[in-house]
Amino acid sequence: MENGPKAHMPHKPLRLRGGTDLMAVTGHLRIAALNIKGANSPQTRQKWNLITNKMRKNKIAVMCISETHTDSPQKDQLANRYGNKFHITHTFDPDHSRAAGVAIIVNRNVIKKNPTGMTILIPG
């Protein structure tokens, strides 16, 4: 073991603003994932209501959805319909709309701040 000025000193406990010990703060965050196998036809659009109701009822903070089959018009419709309760981020391939697609829904009743940025690595 090393002695002297470079000796390993344990760090002080982390403290949150207001002086609360970090270890004293407890909580949880519910994250879910779902493959909805398409939700952009008249027969499947009700899936968005089912998803948002389930998120609200079960206090799910973040829902990751695959195979949304969204396109730009539906993205705008969802933002208008659910934008005050949920922050919905979509990615889809504009050359192959109504195929593939991913969405991340943030429940604003659980997480008060909107995501600050998004980087699309592979479109679609």
C-alpha cells in the first residue's frame, strides 16, 4: 500500500443539492419495449391509444416501440394528439414509409423534461 501525498483516499459520499446523501434517495424508472407490428393503417391506429393508456396506468416512463410503420403525416398527427402528455420521437425511412420504424415515447407525467437531443445513426 502506498503512503504519502498520492495515497488512495476514499471519495466523500455524493450529495444532491440541499445536502441529501445520494444513498438516501430512492426511486425507480419503468422502461418497456414493444413490437407493435404496424400502427399506421385505419385498422391498427387504435394501438397508439392502447399504448398510451397502458403507459399512463402502469406509470411507464419510457416505451421503446419497434415496427411502427410511421410516416411523416402520422408523426404530426401523433404529436398533435398526444404531445401534451407524451413526448414521441420517431425515426423512419422516408423512401420506405409504412415499413419498419422505431419510436420512443416519454411519459411527461413521470419524466418532466423533454429529451434534449437525438442522433440518428442509421435512418429507417
